[in-house]
Amino acid sequence: MFITQTDTFSTKNNTVLITDSIEKLPASDFSKQELEYISRRQQDEAQLITINHLTNFLFVQLLDDKLAVFEQQEKLRRSAAKCVKTINQHKYESLYITDLTGEPANVSAFVEGALLSNYQFIKYFKTKEKKANSLKQIYVPKGLCSEKSVHESNLLLEAVYRSRDLVNEPQLGMNTPQFVQQLEEMSKNAGFKLEVFNKKKVETLKMGGMLAVNKGSETPLRFCILEWRPDNAKNEQPIVLVGKGIMYDSGGLSLKPTRNSMDQMKSDMSGAAVVAGLFQLAAKAQLPVHLIGLIPVTDNRINGHEYAPGDVIRMHNGLSVEVMNTDAEGRLILADALSYAKRYNPELVIDIATLTGAAKALLTHRGIPAMTNNATSAMDLLKESGTAVHERIVELPLWEEFNDVLKSDIADLRNIASVPGGGVIAAGKFLEHFVEYPWLHLDIAGMAFLSTSDGYLTKGATAAGLRLLFRFLKNYS
Ligand code: BES
Ligand code: ZN
Ligand code: ZN
């Protein structure tokens, strides 16, 4: 557990005091000079004021009453990352966080930022003990934060860490069977159901997209079905979550062309890792929503038997697709999963995928482009949830005219647009041909994996989409 509740709060420890005014600070814990210093820094509009007491740090975090709640919370998350950096630099092991205005949500946001930023993936270093962050434990006051909320924060952060680990593990240690093994372990441990289809079963289901992408692989594909069905589920029909599980994307025969463009492609299963983390969290937190998860798992490689540009394949829903680029593989495996989802008569289906480089070019790591066929109220709730957790949503249109560029001379569809531009939408528009229910599509290619850290978004995998979808499902129920 990362977060512990405590009665014994003392500013002799490393302590964060969140407050809206200096008057609320416990005067006896600061010298006169320190209070003068704090007040001077406040006039400079500093937000996190650091006081080094030699045996411990005091951090004064000033709230800004001009900010909306969600803006304030994001400021707190970002401040927390700075604070954690200082704590680790000085090799301290614990941090106490309290709010002098009595607002537990401020503490939660600060704790969340602190723990998100304290994540590391260091298992492959020889000197991993030396590299490990010293901060191990965060304490919050018993009276202020409810036991339930602390427990839920712990579970959320555990899921984020797990999801980041799944992505950060290079493909050598995270190929199709290894990922499925992880899922099995998570299902047992958390208590959600898991069923795994092998290649034979996928052949009988005629999932032509999955089979085509998997042709060039030495490892056979898997199709994973997760289920969380609590007795007290608020929804009558399930919500289905679909995650792109490309364990490694070389591009296939349309080999990724530009310099370095393959370096981060172990992260092409980020959508799958988010769905897996979400099921762990839903089960452990006893989320009252009936959920189905669909994760198509394969890599996209070449071995002499791979599919090729110009091939026409038959998809699970019967549509034929002319493959014009084998690097547009994500939409092929997602399309099969999306048409499979129909059998659940779902209330809503959400897919999450590192689908297009264009999404990264559009919003960088600062937001997630999303599209819907007509689920406007679900989209509104998604945007609201995105703003609250700072995994922000930008809606893009699926106008009818965008279909023109997906027309093929010899098949029902082509898998990439026939003209440049609009790549994020073209991918969404392609998927729309495979859905027959209310649907949200999230392209996390920009946010899923960072080459430089940004505050509490650590380098490498971010698990972006997990906090978003958990918040969404909580609000939904
Ligand atoms: N996995 C990639 C998308 C991607 C790119 C994710 C960069 C994360 C960072 C996807 O399979 C892909 O290769 N998409 C192509 C589509 C194109 C061929 C239409 C792309 O975006 O270049
Ligand atoms: Zn690709
Ligand atoms: Zn891909």
C-alpha cells in the first residue's frame, strides 16, 4: 500500500501543508524569518514554498481561489511531482500531506500527483537498488480523508503502476503468451473473469483482420475476453471496453520508414494495458458496473508469411478490406473485436488504442482525440471526466464525407485513406463500419508513451486513459 492514514501528524516529519492563507499555518512550527520568507514568496505568486529544516522539509502549498476546482487539482498534482523530486533527492522515505482548509479532495489530488510521479521502471538496471526512489510511504490525516477514498486511491495507483509496467516491459518479455499470462494472473488476483480464444477459435469466428495481421508472426494470436459482473450492477446491458493489443508494431511489410519510428512500438499495446488495469481496478474496487473487455492480442511483424499491401481480407462482420498499408494494423484487429462486441447487446462500447501517429501530431501528449457515432451524452460525460482527471478529450467529427477516402476499387473498404491528411478521423471512420451500437473511440497514440517526463507523467508508459475511464465509469454508475 502506498497511502496510509495516520492520527499522528507532526511537522517534525516531511510535511505538505495545503492552505489558502498563511494565517492558517501553525505558527509555532515556523520561525519568524520563515514566515516572512513564505509571505515574500506568496507575493511573488509562488505556489509551492519549500522550507528545509535540515532534518525534514516543510512544503507550503498555496491554493489560488481564482482557479476552478479541476484547475486547482491539476496544479496540486503538478506541485506534488516537484515535491516528490525534492524528497527523493534528499533520500527521505515518507511524506505527510494535509489540507488546512479541511478539503479532502485537495489531499487526494496531491497524493495522486505524488504517487504518479514516483513510479519507476528500473528492473533492468544492475544498480536498481541505488536507482530506486527513496520515497516509500505517504501519510494522510485520518480525520480528513475517508478510509474508503484512501483505499480507492491505493487501488487506482496500483492499477496505473501495473498498467505502466505492462507497457514498459520490452517485447522480449511481453509477447502474446506472456501478456496473456499477466492477464491470467491479474484475473485470479483481482477476481474478474477471463476467457482466452486461441487461433483455431479465431479462425472459426472468421476474424480476418486479426488473422491477417498475425500471419507474419512467429507467435500465434490470442483473443481475450474479460468480464466483471457484480450483483449490484447499475446497468442492464454491459459496457464493452476494447483495447488494442499489438505487442510490437514493426509496420509489417509496410515497414516503419522514418528514423526511430520503431523504437517505442512495444507501447502499441497501451490500450490493452489500460483495459487490463481497469478490470483489475473495477474488480478490486467493486465497481457497480457490468463490464466486458475485449483484447485482441498479436504482434505485427514479418517472417516471410506476412500479409501484404494489395491483399483483400474478409473481416468478422463480412465486409471485405483492401489492405493498402500493413502498418494500419490496429484498425484491422479492433474492427474484428468491435463487430464481435455486438453479441453482448451492449449499452455502450468504448475502444482505446494507440492508433495513429496523426493523433500524436495533433495533440502531442496533452490530450486524447475522441470520436463517436452518436453517443452524445456518453461523449459529454467522457469530456467532463477527462477535464477532471486531466486526461483531456478533444472530440473530432465523423462526417459522412470522410467515407470518400476509404473507398476501394475491389473491396468494401480500404484500410488507409486514399489521400493524405485527416489520419485520426480516417481511422475512426474505418472503425465506424464495424459498430452497431452507441460507441466511443479514443486514440491515445500521443499520450500513452513519453520520451521525456512531464511532471507526474513519467517517462515511458503513462497509462493514460485509465484514470479517465475509471472516473467515467464511476460517474456513469
Ligand atoms: N501504432 C501505430 C500508431 C502510432 C504511431 C502509435 C506513433 C504511437 C506512436 C499504428 O499502427 C500506425 O502505424 N499507424 C499508421 C497509420 C498509417 C499507415 C495510415 C500511422 O499513423 O502512421
Ligand atoms: Zn502500425
Ligand atoms: Zn500499431
